[in-house]
Amino acid sequence: MNITRISVYQVDLPLKEGSYHWSGGKSVSVFDSTVVRIDTNDGYTGWGEVCPLGPFYLPAFGQGARAGIYEIGPHLIGAPATEIARINRRMDVALKGHPYVKSAIDMACWDILGKAAGMPVCELLGGRFGESVQLYRAISQESPEEMAAKVSGYRDEGYRRFQLKVGCHDVDLDIARIHAVAAELERGDILVADANTGWLKHEALRVCQGVRDVDVYIEQPCATYDECRAVRARWDGPFVLDENIDGLDPLLRGHAEQAMDVVNIKISKFGGLTKARQARDLCVEMGIAMTLEDSWGGDIITAAIAHLSHSTPEELRFTATDFNSYVTVSNATGAPQRENGTMKAPTEPGLGISPRTEVLGEALFEIE
Ligand code: MG
């Protein structure tokens, strides 16, 4: 089961809604996704994908993913694809940091392990909990009225969990956004206001004061962990950390210091399914609920998210994301499709997807 070839493809994923806006005036209209194919000497093929949310969200960007894989790839030729801890060890020795670079390779190895074992990845990650996985819908940052107007359409698609993109320096505008969307909610809906590090501490505290009467989760208000913790200490409601939780150190520190109630585990932020699962399993034991997702992606990443989420105990699973429903291009068949606001991990062996070769086109490069 040794790796003989790593092929790298690039796919543009345009957004159905035209563009996606979040804190600090940042926006993306076409996502730059990287797809990795790994072949082994006994005929197995595995697929992975990594898709940063533009070059300015996390320390990650599309060209960086490909340059990193170009750097790591030669160290993996001949390595056993199904011995995934060893593969991760090799990647960490070959390239310090850059977890997102390693994510698609790790994902492709899980795909191979599943195919070799004849089991879907979610079973290898712990088993299938419950019928399906509940999804949230991100609401792109627009005017309060435009954001509120989106809720009923998304609810018609089955979503009951809404993540508002806030985090601008006009605090009154963000307070108005939260109130406007909250007014559209029905019993059973959940509202999260995600500032994506966009507020200074005093701004976050003003927002918290201004929405005290609203049933809302506050997510990642400020840039640093310490700022977020200071805000959390003065906020009565549930609190989510995302951007700062990028490994086990901040996760364990956050737990010890009661810095959050929910964490967002993005597969590529941790460096792949192996490390995301490690964090997921710790959260399960520590009683920390999770949003399980990635920074962005197409069908391959959506399948990986479904496997990670579906193998997480239901009560710890706060939300997950069906990124393939946000974009106009499908890069694989067999990926989960949203059904009444939920999705299910595929039942076929591995990730359960087959890439569309006509969408991938020619490989940008191959490492042999
Ligand atoms: Mg977030």
C-alpha cells in the first residue's frame, strides 16, 4: 500500500450567491480549491481537497497549499498510505507548520484506508452517530434588512441554525444585524453572531451590551485568545472560539480556562482528518460542543466533513457545513447532498466520492 504518485489539481469554485462577505470588508466570489490524488503500488487511489477562505482568513492560501504539497510530496513517495500516523509524522518532519498544506494528503490517505478496509471513513473514525448531521447556514455580511430577508429562504431549505457574519467597526450596525435576524427566528432556531476576529475589545463589549436580550451565541469576537477571553468573562450567553483554536495547545488551554462553550474544528486548520479527529475526541471527553467543518471546499471536503461529523456523538455536534451547496461547481459525485437542513456521511468505502475528471482537468503537477 505504498504511495507511488501524488497528483495535484486546481479547481475554481464560484459562489451561487455571487460573493461572500465577512468581517473587515473581506470577501470572496470564487474559491481556489486544490484537489490531491494519491496512487499506491497495489492500485488504490485516494482523494483529498483543501480550500482556504481566500488568502486573508487563516494563514493559508491556494497557491500556498500547492507549493507546500510540492515541497512535502517527494518525502511521501514509497511511504505506506494506510499508516496514517506515520504519514503525518513524515509530513511534520518534512515541513514545519503549515497544517493546511497537509490536510488534503491526510484526507486522501483516509480515503485509501477506507477503500482498503471496505469501510466508510466515518466508521473508521468511530462510527455513525444518529441518522444525519444538522447543518448551519452562514449569512454573508450585508445590511441588517438583507441579512434578515435571507432567513426564511434558508429555513425553506431546512436550515434551523444561522451564523451571521458580523464583526465590523460600526458597532450599531452589527447590533442592528443581530436584532434584525433574531426577529425572523422561530422556536427551535439557533443564532450565532460570528465576528471572525473583527471587533476590538471595547466594540465587542458594546455589542454584548446591545444584544443582552437576544438568544444568541457570540463567536470569535476579537483577534487574540486573551481579548476573546476578556470579552467572554463579561458576556452571559454561550461563547464560541474558532480562529484561535488551531491545535491542541489552545484547545486544552481554552478548556482549562473555561474560555469557550463551543469550538469550531476546521479540518485544514488542524492539518487533516487525523488531527481534527484527535481534537474532536478530546472535546467529546471534555464536554465541549463542536462545529465540525473546514475553511471552505467542494464535494470532497463536504464528504470529509460529513464523515467527521457523523462519527461525533450527536449531543456534542453543534453544527456542520455543506459547502458543496454554496458553490456552482461540483468536483465529485457521491458527496452528501443537503436534505431538509441535514446531511449524511456516504456509505461507500473510503470518503465515498468519485471526482469528476472533466472538472479537475489536467494535473498541475505530479510527484513520483
Ligand atoms: Mg467562525
